[in-house]
Amino acid sequence: MSFNTFGHMFRVTTFGESHGVAIGCVVDGCPPRIPLTAEEIQVDLDRRRPGQSRFTTQRQEPDQVKILSGVMADPDTGAQVTTGTPIALLIENTDQRSKDYSEIKDKFRPGHADFTYEAKYGLRDYRGGGRSSARETATRVAAGAVARKILPDVKVRGALVQMGPHKIDRANWDWDEVARNPFFCPDKDKAAFFESYLDGIRKSGSSIGAVLEIVAEGVPAGLGAPLYGKLDADLAAAMMSINAVKGVEIGAGFGAAELTGEENADEMRSANDGTRFLSNNAGGILGGIATGQPIVLRFAVKPTSSILTPRQTVDRSGHETEILTKGRHDPCVGIRAVPVGEAMMACVLADHLLRHRGQVG
Amino acid sequence: MSFNTFGHMFRVTTFGESHGVAIGCVVDGCPPRIPLTAEEIQVDLDRRRPGQSRFTTQRQEPDQVKILSGVMADPDTGAQVTTGTPIALLIENTDQRSKDYSEIKDKFRPGHADFTYEAKYGLRDYRGGGRSSARETATRVAAGAVARKILPDVKVRGALVQMGPHKIDRANWDWDEVARNPFFCPDKDKAAFFESYLDGIRKSGSSIGAVLEIVAEGVPAGLGAPLYGKLDADLAAAMMSINAVKGVEIGAGFGAAELTGEENADEMRSANDGTRFLSNNAGGILGGIATGQPIVLRFAVKPTSSILTPRQTVDRSGHETEILTKGRHDPCVGIRAVPVGEAMMACVLADHLLRHRGQVG
Amino acid sequence: MSFNTFGHMFRVTTFGESHGVAIGCVVDGCPPRIPLTAEEIQVDLDRRRPGQSRFTTQRQEPDQVKILSGVMADPDTGAQVTTGTPIALLIENTDQRSKDYSEIKDKFRPGHADFTYEAKYGLRDYRGGGRSSARETATRVAAGAVARKILPDVKVRGALVQMGPHKIDRANWDWDEVARNPFFCPDKDKAAFFESYLDGIRKSGSSIGAVLEIVAEGVPAGLGAPLYGKLDADLAAAMMSINAVKGVEIGAGFGAAELTGEENADEMRSANDGTRFLSNNAGGILGGIATGQPIVLRFAVKPTSSILTPRQTVDRSGHETEILTKGRHDPCVGIRAVPVGEAMMACVLADHLLRHRGQVG
Amino acid sequence: MSFNTFGHMFRVTTFGESHGVAIGCVVDGCPPRIPLTAEEIQVDLDRRRPGQSRFTTQRQEPDQVKILSGVMADPDTGAQVTTGTPIALLIENTDQRSKDYSEIKDKFRPGHADFTYEAKYGLRDYRGGGRSSARETATRVAAGAVARKILPDVKVRGALVQMGPHKIDRANWDWDEVARNPFFCPDKDKAAFFESYLDGIRKSGSSIGAVLEIVAEGVPAGLGAPLYGKLDADLAAAMMSINAVKGVEIGAGFGAAELTGEENADEMRSANDGTRFLSNNAGGILGGIATGQPIVLRFAVKPTSSILTPRQTVDRSGHETEILTKGRHDPCVGIRAVPVGEAMMACVLADHLLRHRGQVG
């Protein structure tokens, strides 16, 4: 039983393989009369699009999104708006190189999902990783762009805060810097460093992991829900569902293990604004429900498993062999996960907004 | 919209507040003809039960579970077995002290869900935290005991691996040690240290965080599913839904961010056993599907928010005040989260087993 | 995979067998701050309670409901209100006679679910039908009483409109009459007739089918949803899930097959009230969405399968035999389905109200 | 909250409007390694395709289906098979005439979903009925064709058994006849009659209702589930979700209301085949679970609401007016619902097969 739908009231169902005809998604539950154009969705897709720097895969995909359903010209205003019916979004695959797959067709690439898909299904789409390819995340970004339209007062932004062992200097954090370098890095100095650092990794045919941070500002206090639909539980699942993610933390996260109760619990003051809490170790969530503070989460992305160094593995028949993954790959797959993480955050928040409105009115 | 059900085919719905009549759960989807007695469930409940050492809450609850439905004597064997219908489990609350709640009735305790429940619902059950109390986790442990019966070949165990800044020495890991100390600590030396360390924290009225590790051995390769029902995504949500958890990681987890592709991707050999992979940075999951290796996850628990030091806060009317939380509390709430984490792991695996069997046959 | 939960945002999970310790349900998703007492729920339960006339089962069950969770005294008003957390309702079984079950333990009663439960699960709870007993419907009535509290402006009422081949005279319809006879019959004359008619059937140890009608007034136009969550689709499933129901129709129902387009389509006028439509063949639903007219549905209940005439059947080993079902049974099980049908209607409407509010605001 | 997904383990999400770019669906949960080609799906689509006789809409749509994902050449056999990942199916709209919509843009067509969509969403796609058009059912037929592949031993067939007041003669039932007339009618004589009967209705610009019967043979005993996932409850919802359906009944259906217990309960004999039961008033389902007999259901379809006679209605502003619906319409929309009913039956059975396999093994 695979599950290609996420969300409860704002529901996204995705489909498609890396080297198939097309990828896409169906966004169901979007409220009516919300202005929405393909161009707006395209803005987010372009941020994730491959081939924009030497630090991401050289696959050339325009990633042009088409809206197949769920919108029409508002009879009163003429603007294109949602109708409340499912919004189908389609992105055609155009750069599926007719390469020779014989190397990976019968061998399991270490760190990839080759072995496990085969163990589960008895076969796997070996062309570019099939369904397990990071290409699927383009559809998440498209869905996230729709989710953002439901959250006009919420600002969801992401950044790369660590590459390999190198963490950014938080004192240098500048959101404007994120769009100015190919790493989504908010620390200008560290971005300059990453340029040479990742060049070295790229040239050696290696790869490296990363940690990303996603922040949502403007989330109203009260959003979220106990107990198994906690906002942080849904966010953890959403981030962990992204390719190559191995850890998620909220607020103080793993650091909370080292804190005392006095240090950790965020004290409160009477201001009904950003200064209501004297700190934000909670990361904006208590008991699964938003406090009104910024929601802050981080997730860790493992290094790209496709590298130029030969690795030991087995083939489909169980015989031992070696494999060396050539082709177009990201030296740090974590980089492009920034817009994906933002999209997942937006989708979870949109879902919770509709759920909250339904139960609490 | 609250969500008090988790799982898809093995579904658990929990109910109850800390100081209400009773807590309980309904386990739906359990296969028929599985031997199940209240005594078996009680074993797991007793491991989590409060009041067993000076390091956990002094609340005295026998936590006796009753099976209200879903079992009968097998007409052929006479043994009590499941019938395939919902299994309702009930645990009565017996030690709800008729204490004076005036201190917390109108004030928001920092670090607790008081403010957020009030923000969401317009009121909250202030008696012992109501629904947000860790007491609810007893019902998870009961459900987990049922889940274990569906997984006879899977061994799910947990341990405390860090308290405050103090990590165990993994070279000392001894699973047998876990049951011999009040900390579920697998490192005998560190357990001795924790005794005095936590005594100090307890006596000062403070509290401390912890990191726990849950390991599942014997999970067959192929269990799990892409893409939004990934085994690791479901595990992340399950752990994050436990009270006070702020982070979850699988395998190398956040450490994966510092690894290169060569270091991270687990190479394979032909053995069809525990030596098939040369390492387990994946933590037993690739592409959301089990590799057959042990599934290894860790989660961070923040320090108990109820402490004896007065803290700044506001009351329901928004006026600034101070609060000091007296009463029966755990100096390290993370300790008793070990059987809870095991239970959640067992529930997620049981759910995936049924889902897998359904789709793949 | 059994499914003992219904509804999406107003979700009810039921449990329990006819002759077990207790039956009950967990109502999840109920909005907060709604006044709710056990006494209010009891009113509906008492309407369904067995043993109130010679025309229903003689089982003596007080059917006293207890609220185990999800309510508290409102800190402002003192009235008992919902908190937004799951409401667990428990009804103990008190009249499980320790009768001899040897007759039905190994034989399949025709028309009952004995054979099919055994075919599915490999065993069945033969004591009073176990989970397949109509006793389970008490928990639906309890949940429906909660649902009604969410729908203060909606009036949901039901009536028996046919018993055997005898239909009521709709010109005699008087809602007040329903509570005055043991058949929930709105036609005073027909009720008098049913008294002698059903006495004859009861004395001969036979049984008879019935048709019930449930009407909901005050449902706002716009409630409901395309396409697989249509209000009528959800209602059809809800009614068909009640024991012994074999058919469901909305508005003109099967009669619509005989109508022309001119006769069927309800014309509209400008009044924004009950006279907006000139007829109600739609039964208050078009395209799965409420028109604002009364929602009118009927469902057919087959005759009780337990009768005093010996019937041919087989035993668990497949050998041919006869069976004669003694014990406490309803000569017309359809009668007590009236409050059950009302409850299911209320639950579906409550669910749709929350869903509508969530998506459309 | 709209719901455009149906099924639990075999899940179908549909999208698209009558006059949009395309309609389609995503089939999620289909087991792997099942041979599947677009040609196989096309066979079912062609049975439903419009414009094949003068008795259905003259809209010309080739309804060519494309498989966008979820299949690949089996590495061992070369045959195209499913991979276990979502199967996206796309059907482009080609005959959306650029007609003048001014007549229906601002007026509510009686019997259509115009008023209710507007009441719910504040706007509606007036072009050909938008999402509420019967055109959407093409995607259900496509999904049903996939479902059939999961059920190789089950035969699902449908037929028209009543048009207007005219019922077929069941003694004349011949399944082979169904494909030989444009009415899916199994009674050759009645089909001849319908030809002239419906011609009269068509020429007068009127329309008429119908009753259809769907039969599934080969469904194994044990499939299905109590209590809210009953096979008959799911089937009732599935059929009621089809456009214009106003009633559903299983087995004896509404006729069961007139039966006594002796007449209704199907007696059993020892044969483990089609003669195990001496009758089939249950329609193949007891307690929500299949008996192994043919599953037999009927559903009623109201007459097409678009007719050539002017009808009273109101416009969007609430002003009274008249409307006359010109354009391409079916005089008996029930006819083409036969393959749709079959498809829904197949989808529900496929879903239950996977669920059953999951829980019971």
C-alpha cells in the first residue's frame, strides 16, 4: 500500500516518475474564489528548477506547469480564480536522456531506494530512480505555491544553515541574501566559502550533506491540534517524506535534551505580539498547537548517493559487484530541498488552517 | 479538528484526560485469532507505570487495563484470541487528587500546552494538564502491546542514550542492563552516574531533557511505502506526537549532514542476513522502505516544564504574573518515554505490515 | 480490514459486542464549548431502548450512558461543556443472559452474519451475534445525540412509513403521533392497524420488514460536497451500514426512474425560504449539495432473521442441519431503526457542517 | 471540503471539468506486476463513449486515454506492467464547443447542480456543468478498468432493467444481448420496444429515468468488513456518488420490507459452490461481508434535467425567469451509467480485496 496523498482537508496527490511522460499532482480541498495563475506557481518552481548553477544537477527541465482543472474566470471580476474543485497540475518531462541504463538496471545503487523498491514490488523503474527520484519534489513545490495562496498572512521561508560540518554564523543571518547565492544561504560570508568548498566536492565526484531551516511567520496562535494530528507531528512527517531527509527538529530540537526546565520553558509577558514569549525554544508549537511565535524547524539531508567512486554492491540476482554512478547529479542534494521544505511547510499549514476553521469555526 | 486516531490499517483511537474518570483506546484492524490477554498488555504498562522510583512522578496509579471488547475464547483451543473486531482498552484513573487547582486554573504554565489549548478551544481542562498530560501515553503503551502481538518476529526495544549533556558510552551498550536501572539506560556505568546526577536535579526542583533510542530488529525488507506513507515519515510523526518530543532522527540522522557520499551510502554484500549491508547509516530505511537491517531512530525529549522555580507568565486575562508548579512531577520526563517510543514503533510497524500485505500480497 | 470509524471531521469510532462487558464509542472532532450532559444523550437512547413494548426484544437493558472524557465545567459559566477533545461514551451490558449457546455456536443462522464472519475471520462471537448484533446501534444513537448539539438549527426526525406491504397514508402524517405509538408511525390509523398486524406476526414466531423515512429540516443550502463526499453518498453509506438495511433512496428515489424530465426537475421561484422550490423530488440534494429544502430519505429494513420456524442450514463443519432461533427478538427489527437512522443522519450532517466550514469558511 | 478521492487501499482521485483542458484520475495503491495497457482501459471507455447512438449525447469525444505514470516494461517479460506507484490517466477534452453560454451562465437550471454549487462556492463553472457534468464519469470507467485487472476471477457486468415505468422481463435475461443494443438491455424484446419508446421521448425534447442492475460473480466469501466499511455501505456510497442517482438497493432491496423472516433469510446447504444458498435475497452480502453468491445491486437514475420545455427558475441575482436547455443531451442519462456502475463496483471490490488481504492475510 503506497500513499501518494498527503494532507486531510488540503490534500495533495502526486504522480509521475523521473523519466516518464510527465509528473504532476492534484490539489483537492482548496477553497473557492482564490486568485491563482500558472505564472504564480511557476515562480516557486523556478526557484527549485535544476540546471541553474553548477552546484545542482545539469538536467535541463523548463518545468513549465499547466493547470488542467479547478480554475476559471471569476464571473464578477474576470480574474482567474479557484472553483473549489480539484486543481490538477501537470509538468511534462522533456530531458529524459535516452541513455544506456544497463549499468543500473540490474545493480542496486548503495544509498538509493533501488534495493528496497525491488524488495517491495519485485521490480523497480530504474530510469533515473523512477518514482524515488528527487524530480517528484517539483510537484510538491507546485502544490505548495497553491497552499501559500490560502495563507496570505503567513510568510514561509527557508535557508541552508549547514553544509557538511560547516554551519552558518547566525549573527550574519540576512534573509535577502538567500536569493543572491546558489545555496539559499542567509550568511553572505559562508555562501562565499561554500562556493569553493562545494566546487572541491563536485570536482572530486563526491557529495556532501546539509541542514536546512524553514521558518513560518504569522501563523495564528491556536492552529494545530492534539494528539496525533499535532502540527509538529505533521511537519515532521512532511519533512521526513522528502528524499534523503534523515532528521527533523522543532525549536530547540535535539538541543532541548541538554536544557534544564528553567532554560527551556519560554516565559510569557502580556504583549499580544512577537514579544509575548521571552524566548522560542518551543519553535512556535506547544502541545501540537501554534503559539503565534515563528514556527522554526530544521531538517538534515544526507549526501547525494550517486558519486563517482566505485562502491561495492550486489545485482538483482544477489551476486556481488561494483557500481559507479555516472550522470547528472547534485553534489549537495540538500540545496534544492529549501523550496521543497518551504512547500511542505505551506501545505501542512494550509491543511491545518482548514481543519481548525472546520472544528473551531 | 483534533485527531485522536493514528494508523491506517492498524488504527488506534485514544481518549481521556489526566484527571477524568478513565483513559483508554480502541484498537481497530487487529487481525483475528491472535492470542491476547490483559496480562500481556499489563506487562508493558507496568514498565511505564509512574511511582516506581523517586525519579518519576509520585502519582500512584495501578494502571490496570481491562479489555472491553474484541476478544473471545477460541472455540477450538479455548485460548483468548482477537476476533478481528475493535479492541477497547480501559484504564481507570484512581489517583486524581482533589487538590486545589486555583494556582494553575487561570495561569498559563510556561512550556506547557495551557496557552495553546486556550487559544484554540477557548477553554482547557486545567486539572493535571487534561488531555495534554503525559498520562495519555499509557493508552499508547497498551495499544503497542497489541501491536507487538502482530509482529512476533520483530523485536522492538528502547533505551535512554543521553540525559542533559551526558551521553552513554556505546561501547558499554548492554540491552540486559536496561531493565536493571530506573533510567532504561543500557550503559551500567552511566546509569550509576545518572542516579546521583538526577537526584541533584530533582532536589533542586529542576528538570532535564533526554535523548532516547528505539531499535526494531527483524523487520522484513520491503516493509514501508513511498511517498507520503514512508516508514520513516510515519515514525517521525509517531515520535513527534509524544509529549515533549522536539526532534527525531533515523540512522545517521543529523550526523548525515556532515558525511560525504562515500561515507554515508551503505555498501552491500551478497549475504541475505544482517551482514548484507556493510553499515547502517540509513537506519534500516531507504526511500521509505525497510532494508531488512535494524531500524534505528532517536528522539529528543525536552525537560519537564513543571519546576519549582517561579517563572514569569500571564493569566487568562492577559495580566502578567508568576507561576511555580508544585505537585507530582518527573525530573526527567524523557525516562518514561522509552516504553512509549517502543509502543509507537510497534504500532507503526504493525500498520505497515498490514498495508504491505494488502498491496503486495 | 474492518472499519469501525465513520465520518471525517466529526468522527465516531464504536466498539463492543452484544454480550461483552460493554459497548461504547469515541466521538472525535466535536467543537469545544458545546453544552453536553449524559442526560441529554440518555433521552435519545431511551427512545431506542429495548423492552419498552411487546413489539421489540425483551432484553432488559437500562442503556445508561456514561461520559468518560471530553467534557468539563465551563470555567466561566459552570455548565458542563465539550472541550474539543474526544468524548468517550460507555454503555455497560447488564442483561447478557448466561444462556446455552450450543444451538447457535456451531450452526450458521440463515440471514445472519454468522457464515460471513466465520468466512472472514475464521471464528465469530456467537453470543447474541457479537459485533453484528443490533445492540451496537445504541452507540450510534449516543453519538447522534452529540451530533444534534452541533446542529441546533437542524431538526432531524424519523418515522416508520411501511411495515410489510402496508404503507401509511401520507395524508395522515402527524409528527406528534410518532411518539405516541410503539412503531414510530406518523399515521394514527395505521399505527392502530400495526398493533394487531404485528401481534399476529409476533405470536406466529415470524417477522416482517419495514421502510423508514428520515427527514432533516433546516439544513443550509450549500452543505455537502462533490464528488465522492456527496451528502447523499455519505447518507447512503450511513444508512446501509445499519443492520438489516437493504436499500436507500433520496427524494423521489426509485420513483424517479418513472418520471420525465419535466416531472422530476424541481422548478425554482425567488423566495429565499421553503417555497423557493416548487417541489422536492431532489430530496433536498442536488449534485451532492444541500438545496436548503428538507432532506428526505427512506431506507428498507429486512425482516428479523431470527424466527421460530426451523430453517435449513449447515454447521461449521459444513454438515447440513436445521436451526430454530429461540431467544429475545424483535418481530420487526425495523421499528427501532428509526432513532438509529436519525442518529446517522445527524452524524453525517454534523460532519458535513464541519467540513463545509473548513473549506468554504 | 470537497472529496475527489474514493477508496482506501485502492484509491482513485479524479479531476477535471466538462469543458476544461482535460479530465483524468490518479489510481493509487494498485499492486505491482499487473499487466496493464492503455488499450485495455480503452475497451471500457469505448463502451461509455458518447455519440455512439442517437440515444446518447451527440458530443463527439474520442475519449482516448493516456497512461502518464505507474507502468513500465517488466524487466523479465517485457510486457507493460504496473509498478506499484500511482497510475495517472489522462483524457483530453476535444469537443468543447465554443458555444454561447449566456443563457445558462446566470440562470440556475432546475434539476442541475447549478444552484447548489453557487450556494456552496459562490461561483460555478457553468460551461457544460463543469465538475458536476456526467463527463467526469469517464475517469471512473478508466479507473474501473484498472480495478478489473486486480480481480481476474471476478466478473462484473451491468444492465438496464427499467426505463420509465417499463421493466424488462427477467425470464428473457440474456447477458449477450446487452452488447447488441444501445440500451445495455438484457431483454431483446424490451430493447426493441425501448428503441421506439425513447425515440418518442427524444423527439419531444423530454427525458426519462431508468433503473440499472450491476452483478459481480466470483467474489470470494469473506470479502467485506463490518461495520462502517461494509461492502454494501461502500457500494451504496459508490453508486450514489454517480450523477443523477437517487436510490440504491442490494438483493431483495426495498422488496425485503414486504417479506417475512421465513421468505427472506436465504437457507444454506452443504455445497461449497453456487448452490450453497437456496436463494439470494441477501444480494450476496450478510453483515457487510460477501457470502460468495453473486453480488446484486440496482440503482435508480433520474431523468436528464436538460429538456426542451421551458421551466421556471431564478437567476444568480434571485430574479424569477424561465430557462430552456438546448444543446447536446441524453434523453435517458441512465443508459451510459451502466459501464459507470460496473466501474464503481469493480473499484469497491478491488479496494476490499486489498483491505481483506491486509487484515486477514
